[in-house]
Amino acid sequence: MGVDQPDSEEMIDRRVSCDGERATVRYLGPVPPTAGLWYGVEWDNLERGKHDGSHEGVQYFTCRNPKGGSFVRPAKVSFGVDFLTVVREEYTIDTEEVLSQEISISSRKLKWGKVKERSYENLPSVLLTRSEVNGAGAEGEIRETTPNVQWLDMCGTLLSCWEDVAAITQQLEHLEGLHLSVYFLSASVEISVTKTLSFNLFPSLPSSSLTAWCVVDELGKLRSLVIFTCRGNRLLSSDGNPRTANQMLIAKLGKLELLNNGQILPDDRKGAECDYMKMFGLEWLEAGGGSETSREFIIQHPRYLSLVQKYGAPDEGLLKKWVPLALKNQLLKITFVFPDHPDRKPIEKKLPDSMEVQKVKGLLNRLLKVPPSDLKLTYTTLKKMGIEYEIDGDLKTLHYYAIEDGDQVQVRWS
């Protein structure tokens, strides 16, 4: 049984198939001077369209690409069918057709003796790549028909939202792997049903499939998600540094054990989560801090309050507004002092706040003739005299540590 075409008010943002191409509905209505209804669609293939959603000076919808849109008649649009309809189409064997075929080996002709009917109940893997799956269908049918599926590929289907994904996967109790294109899935922050998804492998997503952190927050609701691969995606932090983006991924996905095939050790997780707290600490304070954090902040940072409970509130004295490094590249006057070597005079240098710690150590190596790996750095600030703060991340910048003009860096080595 296929899924019926949705009501008109539900058609916007639905995934559709049209002339063999995938698209998303952006508009439904008249397009004068022609009569009748039109669908305004945005094509997945950005070269497939003709315009940006406008016609004769009227903007009916918008597209990512100025040539990414088209108007098509309803008769040409398919909203797809339910999960089991596609499974039966893909995995049913026509026994009569098979038995009627002859097999030739050398000069001998053989015929099939018996063809065993395939049981959907025993399917371990279901591959529905670029099929027209658009939903789960009748409640409970997937659980009864394909209960033993362990691997499911629904990449490039007509699924439109996380509820549709959840309605399918929550019926597959043995599911361990899911391959899914999330670029076109709407990412509502109120989808509680995704908490019931049960799988522990999330394979590589297509290039450019993650464009917003709200999608990652949705993935964070998948409590069994332990392996995640997202190489090649446009997933950036505010400083534009891919390493910072990886730190944010680890912090946002609390159960993750492997990221891009790299194991996440306990120290890696602690560092990423503490860095994340510091990165958004000022926003947290402005949103109410520990007293009553605003709902908007919690939506944007679902794990932040649990991290505060885990590690304690971030030090307010070291928090400052996080500014992308591309917009901020000022010179800082820093004084290097050597507590364990009082005979050495302090050294003053002007360094860009975008300078990474490993490059600072390289500079000190040239000045002191001490291997960078032996150098241990801390710093003190005029804001809190007498307290030394550790500089323990070679790939982080001076700006990240909130080091300001006039601060002192203590240099020690073994």
C-alpha cells in the first residue's frame, strides 16, 4: 500500500521525483498568466532548473542557485510510496519468469529445478538507494515484515523529515547501520521521536550534506550513535577552523566513540567539552547563566547545561566574545618570563592573536634553543593576578585562550 499524496498545506518542503530527477517543493499555486496549479520546485541538480523561483518579475519562491528552480504541473510530480512497497518491488523474485529461463553450459541446456521464495523476514540488509521511499506506511507493518534488518541504506530517497526516518527505523529493533542523506531533511528542534532511534553506526554522509549545526543537534538525540563520519562536509565553526568544528562535534555528540575513523579518548572528550563550554560561555551568561538559562540558548546548545553539571561553570574572568579570526587579527604585546631561570631577562614580543601555540613554541625554540616538545606554557592576566592558566593545546590560538595585550606568558622546560 503506497502513501497517499499529502494535503496541499503539507506539500511545501516535501521531497518529490519528477522526470527521474529529485527536487523539493517550494511553492504550490497559480502562476499567471497561465491557468491551473503549478508546483514550484528546487532541483537537487542545480543545473536542471531555469530560474530562481521568479516569473515575469514576481518571486514565488527562492533557490540556493539562480538557475535551480522550475515550475512543473502536478501530473509530472511523484511524492513516492511507503517503505514496504519499495522493499517488495526491489526484493520480490518472479519465480515463473526465473523458471522459464534456460541456462546454457557448453552445448547443454539446463532448466531451473526449484526457486525458493525469498522471505522478507530474513533480510539482513535492505538497500533502497535513490528509491522513492517517502515514509513508513501503516504502523507496525515494517516490524512484522522485515524484523531482522541490520543494515539499511536510504540515501537519496524522498524522505522529507526526521519523523519519517524515525517512523521507519524505530520498527527495526536489530538495526546497526544506517546510510542516509540528511541535507534535505528538515531539522526541527522539537522532534522528540528521534530519541527512539536505535542504531550504533552512522556511515559517511555525502559531501556538503551538513550545512547547519542544528542538524548535528538532531543527531545528538540518537543515543546509540557512537560512530560518525563527515569528511568533506561544509561544517564550520565560527573561527573557520576545521579542528574547532571537530571539537564541537565531539562535544555535541555525547556518546560518540569514533569520529572520522579516529578514536575519541577520554582526554579528547574532556578537552573538547571544556573547550566548547569556554567557547560559548559568554552566550550562556547572557542567556541567564546558572540561574535560569533561556530556552533559545538550550535549543542551540542542548548539552551545555549537562556539561556545566559535569565540569562546573566556566571561569567568568577568562570569557570574552568569540570573534571569527578572519575578522580579528590584532597584535598583542606579550612578555615571556622564565620562573625557573631567574637569570634570563624577560622577552617582549608583538604577536598576532591568531597565532597558534605551536608557532609560539617554534619562536621560543629559536630564541632559547629548547626543543618545542619540552616547553610548558602558562599565562597570567591583569584581570586575575597571581593565577596561572595552562596553555595546553598546540593547535589552538592565543585568541582562543583569551590572552590579551600586556599579559605575561610563563615559560618552563624540563
